Amino acid sequence: MDNSLVYIPSPSLNEPAKWVTPTSCVWGGPRFLRTIHVLKDLYPQNGRLFCTILGVEDANLTTLVQEAR
């Protein structure tokens, strides 16, 4: 979980694509998240990989507190 296993494509031409850890991701969550990545929008067909195998969960109150920090 501490390895950068998740590829996040570039959101714009000005920002590079990046690799992040599963702990910095959620499966489903609000679109306003900026530091935590919502994978359901990027990889809708890969729920089993992210949720079952990597243990990524939906956003919750802890996610929102982490985002606010």
C-alpha cells in the first residue's frame, strides 16, 4: 500500500501524469477532492482490482478531513 501502484492521467496539458499510492485514493467520492483521487471516474471497469484486491474504499468523513488538511 506504500508503493505508487495507481496511475493518474494528466488532468490538463499543464500538469503531468503521476503514480500515487492506493492510500491516496478512494473508489467513489465527491468531485471536489483535489489531493485524494477518485478512481471510479478514471477506471469504472476496475472496481474489483481497486476495491477487493487493493482495498480502496469510498470516501468518508476521514477522507474529507484529510482533504481539508
